[in-house]
Amino acid sequence: MRVWLSVLLLGALTLAGCAGKTGTVPGKASPASQKLIVTPEAGATGTVVLVNPAARCVVLNFPLSWMPALEQRLSLYRRGLKVGEVQVTGPQREDNIVADLIAGEAQVGDEARAQ
């Protein structure tokens, strides 16, 4: 008799504890009620397609809709970390433009973004 009573009491406590949970943490909004905010990046990004370490210059490829101005400085990023800085000098040919490496280093595939 005591065993059955203990099992019933334990089962009732377990069900009562689980019934009160709604899947949210007190004081925090549920994921469904949170709104996602997306902020577009200010400028387009280019890609380093050629590096000349002896001349310390790079060739950057940009979308045709956005080409940096001459003398503009751009930062180079590799896997999200800033690795260098370039200054656009030209010439430009179609969607490619030449820039001088003024700080850091560059590798093919690095991203070029406006500062």
C-alpha cells in the first residue's frame, strides 16, 4: 500500500511540474514574437583577384554597379579579420581596378570594403 501511494504521489508531482512549463523562460520573449532586423551594408564589396607582392599592388574585382573612386582607401578582410589597406589608383578595365597596397598584406580571395 505504501509503495503504491509513493508511486502515485511521485507521478502526480512529476505531471504537475511538467504541466506548468510553457516552453518559455520567464522575462524573455518567445522566438515567434521577436522581429528580425536586417541592415544592408553601405557599400558593395570587391574581391582581390591578383596580387603583385614585388610592386605592392593588387587587382580588385567589383560589381559593375559599384566601382570605387580613384584615391579611395579600402580595407582588406580575410575571414572577417582586417589584414590590409589599399588605395585605388587605377587603371580600370571593365569590372577590375588596380590599387596600391599601403598597409598589411593581401592574398587572392580577400574582400575589399570601404572604410
